[in-house]
Amino acid sequence: NPRLPPTTMSDLSMAIVPSLRPPPGPPPTTVAVGGGKPGVTRKLEVDGDIIEITPLGAGNEVGRSCCLFKFRGKVVMFDCGIHPAHSGMSTLPYFDHINPSEVDVVLVTHFHLDHSGSVPYFVSKTEFKGKVFMTHPTRPICRLLWHDYARISKISGEDQVFSSEDIEESLDSIELMDYHEERHHKGIKFIAYRAGHVLGAAMFVVDIGGVRVLYTGDYSREVDRHLPQAEIPLGKIQVLIVESTYGIQNHEPREQRERRFTNSVHEVVKQGGKCLLPVFALGRAQELLLILEDYWERNPDLHGIPIYYNSPMATKCLRIFETYTNMCSESVQQQANRCSNPWNLKYVKNMPDRHQFQESETEACVVLAAPGMMQSGASRKLFEQWAPDKRNGIIVTGYSVRGTLAHELKSEPESVLLNDGVKINVRATIKFISFSAHSDYNQTADFIQQLKANVVVLVHGEEHEMARMQTKLRHDYPQLTVTKPQNCSTIRYAVPAERSVEAVGTLVEEISNAKRVRTEVSGLVVEEPGGSRLLLKPEELSAHTTLSACALQQCHRFAFSHPLALLARAVRETFDEVLVEADRLVVCDCVTVTLVRQVLCISWDASPVADLVADSVCMAAVELTRCPPAMQAVLGQEDPSQQEERLFKVLCTYLQQEFGKIAVDDAARRVEIEVDDHHILVDFPTRGVKCESQAMADRVKGLIRRCETALKPIAPF
């Protein structure tokens, strides 16, 4: 696969392999890792370092948002929505394209049905066994919207995608999280950030093995009256999955848009007409209500004209908005801090029963009614009644999906043919003034620049608009890799093997010093479940990780009826470093041997080297205990002190023949040798050899071992 050059060493180098269906797993990628001598490499097999992104919905379309992300055996599903222009099972994402049991976690960005509406079906009617995460306001609103959708589907006679029982079952699998809260699930690390758009909307950063992917869902960088703008997540983002709802279009300035909107509403009602504002029940409706409330307050001539909000669902959700005022804009929070309910609107009232409204209301009024695309419900009924009257006006303030009535009105038809075959003449004024909380092109381009992402995947956009946005992004930012996968098309990115660690603690200073003097440092590498690695001192393990360090001290005890010196001589046949003290032996600076009342105690701190040395000492002691010929061979039928004296004399003769003149201290049993400008000191009782030249010291130690071996008696057969 072709690779794109990374912009920095830490950036992701990507290879794009579009596919209509998931092909067999990729073969292991072979990478060369420098090590040892210059020019020498060792090869490692790196398997699974392939990012796979597959839209199951919202690929070259708007609706049923659902995007699958796979990396290193982990599977994350972003959003799980339904398509507003379809009905029955056709509203669902393409779940038959995947194995639901492989999905580890589902991250739902917000409560709109095109992003959350398939959750009850996916949790209760598939083999999914993972967890669903969303923010605190999202779950209670989702519960109300899901029940409402199930009720309407049942009334309209459509195939029910899920039932009320399925909804309650799915709620048990949902876990809640706050903004900026880091959560872990099965080795997947993810954080939620503010996304604007609607109350509780979140964008998710997923970190697996140090590779960070950001999924925006629906987001808005525009400052609203009731919501703060979307945040810029901290840290490097390698892959950005971003909405492209408006393609290359840019929103008109906010003040100008509000002025045009309020003037249009004013114009309709002053001529005695009725103004219909099709809105989504939650989100943009609250924004428009605040705009109208403020405009009515500033225009006394409108005080007698009612504003109706026809949404029982929104009335139920009002308590949720009041509960989570802390997640709203600063102005809303300040009003709440002054003990004034920001959602207690003076000029807005609930719409009476539709039949009573038709009989009693003949004067000018403003009605906000759901749904925003007028595919059914109250907004559709009011459109049918009011569209033929030229005094009336319909202002579409949100985004409309192809195939819905709201989208059809963009072509300014003289009449529309409804699904039931009824033809409606359209004489009312039709205007489109978008307050849709979706990012426009300039906002998205700036967002990408600030994130410094080098791979962008476009989702949630009509095919034509998405293609234009892809072309413009590639033209404006040639270094970007921009793709727009269709539904069920898998995009793959090859990720170079990660060979870096983050040093922490006192090791950081050691590394700095090592760079100056070119020496090696030693530390412990700890890899976290998410894949990030730390390099630290073992004793600092508990200070920088959730792990704790422990030491295992081992000890063998058994009966041993022989002198400790006898064991020391047997052990010296295997190891050079045997320190003999009055009441103990120390072997290789890691194993201690003591003898108390004919009980031999061999103790050491567990480690690979110490375990090996301890095993050898134990075997030597056991052999001396159970095999008398071996013991006799070590003793040599000679008093130990006489044997040592004889060995010392032989050694002195051997050293004199080897090096010439030597200085002998018989009392201390020490020998000093001067050879080739090297001073050698031999301490015979401890078998220690001191010399500036390690090679010369090793040579003398070898001579000592040769003497001991030569004088050792042969064991009788």
C-alpha cells in the first residue's frame, strides 16, 4: 500500500485502501527497528496496526449516523441513529454488515434520533454485549424520544423497530459520563468534549495504543444564546471523523440572520397571517424561543400576538433543561444564578389542542411545531392547513434531508403532492433561514487547522455537497488526506509501529546526563491498557502508575551436618564470586547462606539471576548431604586448615612460575605481583583478586581455580 509522508515523527503515516466489504485481515507488517551497532537492524512483526473506518450510516447521506472504528482488535461504534426519511427496518444502519458481538463500546454523541434512535434495537435485538456511553442530559431525553418514536410507529402502522420493553432493557446498558472525564473500557480510552449543537452534545476522542481519533458527531463552533460553542480537544489528533452537512457553504453572520428571521416573522403576523416554524422538538427550538422572546420584549406592538410552542415532548423535557442549566451558555447560567428561570418565557405558551386551536384561533400567531422536516406530526398538519393562504408564512430554520417535505419546498413549488396522494397548493411565503447548529465550511476548515489533523474522514453530508467539500479541502490544504467513504465502504490506514516511550521521574535527569556523556540508562517500561508507554525506575512504579512494586524474598532450609567452609569449596567450583565470612557465605552478591545448629538457610531476593544461583547452591548442598563420596572428595581426607595451607603453597609456586618474582605474606596469605606495569593483589582466604586490568584479574582467578581442581582428590568409585 502506498504510504503518505508523515509531517512529524509522531504523526500518523497513512495508507488508504477503500473497499466495499471488509477483506480478509491484512498480513503482518514488517518494520525495521534500529538497534545495536550502526547499520544493524532487527525485524519485528507488527500485526493489527491497521485503522479501519466503516460508515454503517451517514456515508454520503444525512441520517442514521453510525460509524465503526477498528484498531488493534478493539471495535468502537460512534452513534447509532435512524433515517428520518425512511420507515420500518429501512431506517436502521446496515447492521447486517457487521458482527454486533465484536463491538466493544457504543459512543452516542447526542439525543437526536438520527444519532441515537437505533440504540434500543442494537442493544436488545442483536448480539451486542458491550457498553453504551453518553452524557448525563442525553439519556433522559433519549428515553422520552425513543418512547415517542415507538408510540408514533405503532399508531401509523409501520413495522416497529423496537418496543417500549426494548427501550427499558437498553437503558440498563447505558453508562453516563461528564465532559473531560476520561473513561476506560476493555483497553479503550475515551474522553467527551463539548460539541455545541444541543444540550449534552459531545464529541469523542478515542485513544488506542497512542493513536487518537476524534469523532465530532453534529457540532457547532457558533456561539448560541443557550449553548456554548464546541471545544477544541487538547493534544494531537491523528484521524478526524467530521460532519460535512453544509459542504462548502458558509452561514451568514449571526446578527444579520437573526434580523432577517425576526423581520420575516414580523412581516407575516402584521399582515394578519400565521407563521409556521417547523423545528426539531429539542435543541434549535429552545434557541428560536429565546430569540422570539427577546424580540417580542423589544416590540410592544407584538405583545398581543401569541407565540405557541406545539410540542408535548419539549414540555416534558423542560425539567431536564432546567436541571442541566450548568451546561448551557454563560448568559443562561447568569440568569439562573439571579434566581430567574431562563426557561420561564413570558410571551410563549403551549399550544392548545389542535382541534380547539382550529376552531378558536383565526388571528395572527406564531407556531413552533415539530418535526423540523415536516415529514409527519403537527408541523405537517399545520402546513396542510396554512400553505394555501398567501397571508401565511412558513420559515424553515433547520437542515432538511432529501426526501422530506421541507427539502422539497426548497425548489419553491406551486404545489406539493403528499405521500397520501393529497395535492396541496403552496401560496404561503416560504423562506429558509438556517439556525441549524451544524458547522459550515469555514468553521470546519479552522477546526481542522487547530487540531493539526493530517487525516480527515467526511461523514453526515449529502453526496454532492460532500464531494465539493472534499475537493475544496484538498485544494486549500494539499497536505491533508481527505476521504468520503460510502455506507459499508471500509477505509484503511496503515499505522507505523510505535517505538517511543515517555520517560518520567528521576529517570528523566539520568537520560539528560546520558546524552551528554553517551552512556546507557536502565529502566522499566510499563504499557497501559490504552497502549501508552512509560519508562521509569522500578522503585517509582507506584508513584507514576496504578501498579505497585513488590519484592519476593525466598528461603530454603534443610539439615546440613557439614561445615560451611565445605559448602563454600563446592560452590567455588561453579562460581568465582564466593565471599566467605565468619558465619555466612555470599554468592555472586545475591544469595546468602548461613548455618545455625546444623540447619542450612539459603535466602535471596527473587530475580532470574538470583534464582539460578540459588538453585546451584541448593544442588551443591544436597549433593554433599546425600552422597558421602562427594563429601569425601571435597574433604580429601585432610584437615581443612592443612588443605588450605598446602593449596596456598602450591598456588605461590604456580604464580612464581607464571609471572616471575612475587611478594608473599604467609601470615595473611596474600600475594603481590608486578607484571607489565600492572599491580596484582591476591587475597587467598577470600579468593579475591584486585587489579586495574580486568583481563589480568580474570587470568589470575583462572590460575587459582586450576590449582584447586588439580589438588582436589578423585572420589572413590
